[in-house]
Amino acid sequence: MHSYSLLAPAKINLYLEIIGDRPDGYHELVMIMQSIGLCDRIDITASSQDIIRVRCDVPDLPTDQGNLAYRAAELMTQKFPEAFAQYGGVDITIHKKIPIAAGLAGGSSNAAAVLVGIDLLWDLGLTRSELEELGAVLGSDIPFCIGGGTAIATGRGEKIAPLPGLDNIYIVLAKYRSLEVSTPWAYKTYRQKFESTYLRDTNSLAQRAAAVHSGPMVQAIVGHNAAEIAQKLHNDLEKVVLPAYPRVLQLRETFANAGVLGTMMSGSGPSVFAVCESRQQAEEVKLQVLHRISDEDLQLFVVKSVKHGIHVTSQS
Ligand code: C5P
């Protein structure tokens, strides 16, 4: 095979708790991640030249080292020089649907697709955990994006334990096109405000992660109970992002007033999502929000939770 098309789903955080600091400057987290059916398409083709080339249908996205997908390909050439010498470079085309810098792991999912695609293209036969290990070098969310579905993520987000997959949960997703929140800023601000609450010793951190694993959100997921899941949504980063970004707060309140099962910001924002009872309710909520916040900058999507991460749709 010399060409693969892959779908790279976005994720939302059903749960994000910051439990401590790390010597590497990151934070210890307990997150529950969920893939959603809003996907970018990544085409990867073997190139006749020994170079990595990235193209994208969105002009403001970098196509060099500034793009995680490029860095993922570069990492593969460094880790597998013999395969690179044998098979040559790669042409990568990114067809964007996932909003950029939105807290939806769009860039991470693109990079995950590149790792999976090059593994196939170069016939490397890497295992899921080997791919996750490579992904963790590039970004905390990439290991989850590889397998996707529903999972609990600990450490800095790179340690993944799968949970029973949630499908057919309807979600409305909202993002202002021009609004971006810097993830490093969100975590730094959180540290400044809440450092005194951080757990310090390894035992307490492990106990907190275990408590979430056996806690009410995971039970709601095991029971596939959308209403319960929606009641237990949690994101510590809301404590710093909502006060600083009134438009995100307004979205959150507009969803809550539209009678959804539950609403929360995803990751470091600025995307906000709402869990709905049905596709019909999700479509109605979308229209209601568009009516109440009449702003052309606002994008809304009705999506479903999905049970998979990166997957191949065609090969040639
Ligand atoms: O790993 P990733 O590049 O996605 O992280 C982006 C930024 O988010 C990091 O530079 C760091 O500031 C913050 N972060 C953190 N703790 C984590 C994950 C991310 O402080 N566990």
C-alpha cells in the first residue's frame, strides 16, 4: 500500500480534575475523555522524495514544525531511520473540520493519525502501547486520540485506561471562531490560584485517581446513563477560564437555560458542549442557542459520542 486515508476524531473532556504539580512543569491530572464524531480526514501518501510535506485546506494552520502532524512524521523518521530510508518521505494532507485551538484535541488527533498512518505505510507493526508511547513524546492528549472511545487518563494525561465505550450520546458543541484560549495560560493561572490545594505525595495522587476511577462518573458511564453523566460533568479549568472569558460563560449559561441534561467547557476551552437526551433535542438546542446569541462568529455542531479513535477509511 502506498496511500491511506484516516479519520481523526475530536475529543471532549467529561471530567478534568487537576490534582497536583509535576517536576516537569506539567500537572498531574485525572481526566475522562470521550471521542466524538467530528473528524478531520488525514491522507498520507508515500512520497518519491525524502521529505515530509504537509498541506492543509485551512490557510492559517502551519505546515512546518509548528504543526503537530509534521512533528509526528518527523518523530517517525527519527525513530525508524531504516524504514525512512527504505520507503522514503510522506505527503500529508489535512482536511479540517475540527475547530482549531478549541480544547477538542484537533491537532493531537491529527498527529495520532500520522503515527498510525506511517506505521501502516512503513509496515512497522507497532502495538497500541508503542504508538501511545511515541504520541506522549509530542503531546499529552495524543495517546488517548490513538485508541479513542471513552477512557480515563492520568499522569499528565498520557496514561490511558479504557472505559466501556459510549456511543449514541448526543452532544451540541459550540465555539466562537475567533476566540482562542492558550492552554499554557490556563494551567499557569490555575497553578497561581490553586497551588495550595495540590496533593504532594505519590500515594495521595494515586488514591485520588483511584477514587475517580471507582466514582460516580465512571459508574454513570458503565450504566450508559446520559442524564447521570451530564450531572457529573466536571472541569477544574472552568474556574480560571470562565471568569476571564465572558463569552464562554455566556455560552455555558445559554446551554443551561436551554434545558440540556448538562453542559461544560471542554479541556482549556473555549469550546463548550451540552449533553442532550436525543438527536431531536440537540437540533432544537442548536437552533435555540443560534437564536439567543445571534453572532456570525459562533459555530455550532450536533455530534454523537463514538467508540473509536483513529481509523482507516481507505487504502490504495
Ligand atoms: O502536552 P500539551 O502540549 O498538550 O500541553 C500544552 C500545555 O498545557 C503545556 O505546555 C502545559 O503548560 C499545560 N499542561 C499542563 N499539564 C498537563 C497537560 C498540559 O500543565 N498535564
